[in-house]
Amino acid sequence: MSTTIKIDDNKKADFSLPYDFPIRLFYTDLDTLPGHINQWHWHDEIQFLICTSGQLSVTVEKEDFPLDSGDALFINADLLHTTRSINGTHAVYATLNIDFRLLASFAGSRMEQSYVLPLRSDPSLTAVRLNREIPWQAKILSDLD
């Protein structure tokens, strides 16, 4: 299975990544979607969402996270979420999806049992807004940049 992303011709390339690759990067321009909304969906991967332009709201399950350009959000796997433009801005964001299999090493590994499965199944860990003022979160944001 292959995912194709169509992006406008403003110096951004179209690209496809095979689904079996454990990391996928997407750019979403909400102006290109009906109602400026990326409809409710979920996926098996964890996701880092970075607002690159405008303002948007990310709703994960029942919680809303307003984001300005430069803000980011971690979204755990298997959670319903949606994004929408707010305040009439031209909202664009990037998402980095990381498959848990990459983090687990192999099924049944100590890494999977001790770290990956507890993270994935923790009901209190749905989404975390990343703040550049908190050192460990600033490091993640710097790495994402």
C-alpha cells in the first residue's frame, strides 16, 4: 500500500512513501480541504503535529488544542482526532507519523513489553502540547525542526 500526497506547485514536491516504511511525513494545507477541516480519523502510529502556518485547532477524542504557527502536539496512536483552521487563517501543518514497530525492535521484545505497549495503552496519555519553555520538550521540538 502506498500513500500519495498531492501538494501545490509552490516549490513543494509530490511524493509517495510505501506504507511499510516506519516513518511517514505529511504536509496538510487546510485551505485545500472542504470546510478547511481534516475530518475525524485515527492511525496506528504515534504522531507529532507541527503547525507551520496560521492557526488551527486539533481535537483529540474530546479535548481541543489550539495551535499557532510553531506550536506542536504529540498524539498517541489509535485516537480519533481532527484538525480545523481557526480565525480564518491559512493553516498548514506537518505531521510525522512513527510506527510503533520501529520503537519496539521486534514483537515480544523487552523494549516492546516494558516501554512501547505501556505508552500505547496508557489512557491518560492521549495528547501532549509541546512547549518550547520546557527543556525536554524544547529538545523534541528542536529535533522535529
